[in-house]
Amino acid sequence: MSLGAQKLSFEYTVRSTLRARNLRISVKHDGSVVITKPRFVPNLVVHSFVKKHSSWIEARITEFASKPAPLLGKQSRRDFVEHKERARARVHELVLKWNKHYKLPVNTISIGNQKSRWGSCSSKKNLNFNYKIIFLPVELQDYIVVHELCHLKELNHSERFWNLVTESIPNHKLLRAELKKY
């Protein structure tokens, strides 16, 4: 939508709901902008609100464009089913590769669709990985697998755990920071 004399450098969509009490701006990672408004607020007021906050909106759009799209969060069941077996094959390959060094017993390896985790390890020696691991750069895939493998020996984040990780991934601190971007 674009009203008035000032031309905005972005498009936006207006959603009107009964539950909204105030005007709200949402800038999505794909650069789309959604304005949520109470039903009684006229579009002219919405446009004025958007113009007033246009520099903030443009800054968010620019910020998101410079970052990789987040991978964690809600995905469709269809995406999970489509990529699960590819992820399973890749994770098995990496576990075999890295466990040549650690030689730790692994019970089962599962692939899931967690909303906020890349992997986990249980006290029963089960490793769980998020299927979205296949969309990450290779060095981050390696880091996640090594991290979870090391939990087979140290089920905590103690100094002994991080020393184990360092044996294979000496730059794990950098990779951990990089992983947070996803």
C-alpha cells in the first residue's frame, strides 16, 4: 500500500483485527512489512504511522537482508518429510567421520523438527538432530555433530566437555557464535 505524497521505498500490507489495541509494525526476514491495526483505525492514520517510522522499518529491512535467514522456528510438516532422509544420511556420515576419533558408543540417531535446538544427547546415548542441519554450512554441521558426540562422554558443558570438543574443532567458539545467526 502507498498513499499520500511521500513515496516509500518499501511496500506494506495492512491487517485489521478485532483483538489489536494499537498499531504494530512487523518486519519479516524476507523483507515484507505487515502493519496490524485495530478495525476502527482508518488507513490514513496507518499510512501516517508508517511514514513516521519509515527509517526504522528501512533499517530493519536492511539488517535482515545482510543476515542469513533463520532456520530454526516453525516449518511445515511437508518440509520436514521432504528433507528428513537427506538429513539422516548426512548426520550418519558425520557421526561416523567424527566418532573415528572419539570412539564413543552411540545408541540411536534420530532426526526431528525441533523449533529451538540443533541437536541433543540423552543419558541413554541417543543423539537427536534437527533436520535443518543440512541447510547449514559444512563447518557448522561438523560442529553440531562433534558437540553432541562429546556429550556422550560429558553430559554437561564443563571444561572437560569443551576440551573434548577442542580436540576436533579448535575454533568452536567462533562456530558457536556463527551458529547463533541461524
